Amino acid sequence: MVRGRPVRSVIRQNIIEILHYLGEGYGYQISKIYNEIFAPVTQRSIYYHLHKGVKTNELEVHNIRVEKGDYSWGESVEKIYYSLGRGAEPRGLKKVQKFVRPQEITKKKKGLLSRWRKK
């Protein structure tokens, strides 16, 4: 019998499901999507499970970007983008797919429209 806390987490598995369809995402973005689909959790909990997921190889840091803007705390923000790692086992939940896929299609349409208008 294995002792101690189980390595698996429902919250982390739900984050894996979101990233399975999203591809990559940063903490605040994942938190907003998570709270729309599943029972609300705190941002602190999302960030904890993102860091824990990196340690367990379920998630990996895909990219770190510094984005400029007019924020209350300064002129830039550092966004850490996460993607699925080798240890991730997405189940392919349909409710996550229904939520994430229409947003991707909308973004692609906006991108096509903006390219068309530039010509």
C-alpha cells in the first residue's frame, strides 16, 4: 500500500484538459477558463497546480514572454505560458472542447479580417 498524499489532483487534471484543447496558455487565462467550466477555485490554487504540474512532468513551461502595457503596477508583465508535458494524460472532456474551440475559431476569424483590411 502506498503511503502519503496521492500525486493526482482533480484540479490539475482539469488544467490538463484545458491545455489539451488550448495548446498553450498562461496562468490568468487558464484560471478564467477553469472558473467558467468547472467549480470556481482561487487563482492561487491554479498557480500552485501549474507549478506542481511542471514538477511532475504533466506540464511544461512552453515560453516566457514580457509584454508591454499600461498596468497598475508598471509598464510590463511577465507571462509564463504552459503546455502539456510528457506525463500528461488528457481524457478529452467534451465540455472543455465545446468551451475552448469556439474561442479559437473566433480568434482565427478576427485574424483573417485584420489581414484582409490591411490590404
